[in-house]
Amino acid sequence: MLNKEPTEKVVTFEQTESTTKTFRHDLPISDQAKEIMLSKVFIEFSAWVFHHHFAQAKELLEEFIQEHHLQEEKQQGLLHNMFWWRTLYMVANRMDIVFVDEFIAQNLSYYKDKPLVISWLKEWEKATSKFYYVGHVYNDRNIVVVDMLTEETHDVVIFDPAATLPKNGEIVMGTLLPIGDGLYFPIIDFYHFDYQAREHIVRQVKYHLNQHSKHSSIQETFIHVLSQALQIEHLVVNDVE
């Protein structure tokens, strides 16, 4: 009789509509659920938030951008990233925005039997805009970023075919959303700081993140440090030019 090596059965725990009440960042979801979230829910929900809240934020955000003398081609990317920072800041501080509950209520016939999708939408309210160091680029879709405040690493998937692929060592800022199995994706294409300014920005951003975060919320810390990072970028780019 032949002796056989014992085989280990690996059980993959998957989040499903029937079992999920809280979205787990570490557990996978089915391809079908991922397709629904990215191809339908993400597109419809982000468009809904933009439609309902962008107009009232636009003037204030454009004023901030003008004060920091951005190159024209970078202004739109910063504007949209800052819109999400402002929206999520207002949600976190309970400032008259309850966007997830309102969206679900308006589309209840579709979402009432989709607890997994609802739990994923709730994760949007917990998201925050942050600064990241690009630690590794695997290909044009998969990268690893390092949170410049906590030094946590995140595996990121770039789903947007029009997005600019970050370079190794680049500093970017944006807002990540979970998609299960330990993977994240940017809610909108990252703002890419000028590559020539990365060393100056790294030093200043890390220092000021640590200083501000001792006394301010993560959202307030972000906007203070963003202002400083943009000023550094402007000085370096103009000095080089």
C-alpha cells in the first residue's frame, strides 16, 4: 500500500450577501459582487454624490487651488481629489451630509436585499484622504503604497484605464476604498506630486503629519499638510524651470 502525504484543505472564507453585515477589508468577495460594485454601484454612487454636492464646494476649492499656483494641467485632478476630501470631512464631522443613507433610501428597491453592497457603501464614510509613497509598481494595474503617517502598506489596484500610473518612489495623495481580499483602489485618480520634488516633500510631509496629527483630526491634518506640500512643489518646479 502506497503511503500518501496528507493534503491540507484550504478553506477560503468569502463575503456573501447572505452573511455580510460589516464589510471586511481582508476577506475576498465573489467576482460577481465585485463586478456589481465597480461597474454599477461605484459609477452610480460617485456620480450621485458629485451631482448633489460638487456645486456648493467648487468655489471654495478653486480658491484654494488658485492660492497655490498649480500648473493648469494639474488643477482638475487636485479639484476632484479635494472634493472627496471635503465631502468625507463633512460626513465625519456630521455636517449635514448623510450621503450613503440618502442614496440607499432613494434606491431602496435595488439595495434592500443587498447587505454586502450596503456594508461596502458604508465604508465610504470611513475613508479619508491621505499621502502615500509609492513603494512598488508591479504593472500598469497593481502597485503598493505606503501611508506616510502610519507607514502601513496597501496593495492597490488601478481600475481606471485613464488613470496615470504612478512611478516607484513617487508621492501621491488620494482616497482609497476597500474591495476585499486586502485590496484597495483610489476613488479617483491620485494627485501626483512632481517627481523632482519628492525628496523635499517626503521630509516635510512626514514631519508635519506627525506634528499636526497630535492636535487635529486626520481630515484637518490632511488639508494643512496638503497646503505645505503644494507650496514645496511649486517652489521646486519653478526653481528647476
